[in-house]
Amino acid sequence: MPDAVTCPICTMPDPLIAEDGFECATCGHTWVEEHEDTPPEIRDANGTLLVAGDDVVVVKDLKLNGKSGGVKIGTKVKSIRIVPGDHPIEGKVDGRTILILADKVKKA
Ligand SMILES: [Zn+2]
């Protein structure tokens, strides 16, 4: 946890710790914590370490929030990115950018 975190809007120090970032107690602004160190280790359904640029295959049908359809098991997702949060894998499927839980894929 970095010290001297300040609100990017009102510059007040000592923000509240929110679910995946910070919340300013003064103006209510919320923002995502910036990770200056290396990204978290993300492991697939088999425990294989995943890194940005990997290709993965979906091993469980995915339902997409607020969108019709989903992603079928066996779908290949090319050149993933690793992002902060509880759905750490970002990739494109049929032109849509989606976020996936790490245990729903395996390395291709
Ligand atoms: Zn603020």
C-alpha cells in the first residue's frame, strides 16, 4: 500500500479503501488503485501462470452481464491482457472486449 495517496479531484489525503481502489471521504470520488509493482500472478484452471499476450481457451460457458448471448466453452481468446480486479483476464471475443475469471480459462 503506497503512502501519501491523495484524491485526484480534491487532493485530500487519506482516502477510504474501497472494494478495488479508493474512495474520497471529502468529495466522494472513487478511483482504482494504481499498481506500480508487477501485476498479480494470474493462474488458469490448471494452475498455469498466465501473462499478457497469452492465448487462452474458455473451459466453462460464460454469461456476460447485461448482454445477450455469452461465450461458449472452447472459445479461444487471443492475446489476453492482465487487469486488476476479480475478473483479471481481458480479451476480445467476436470484437467485444470481455473480462473473465481466471479459473474459467486454460492456457491454449
Ligand atoms: Zn476528493
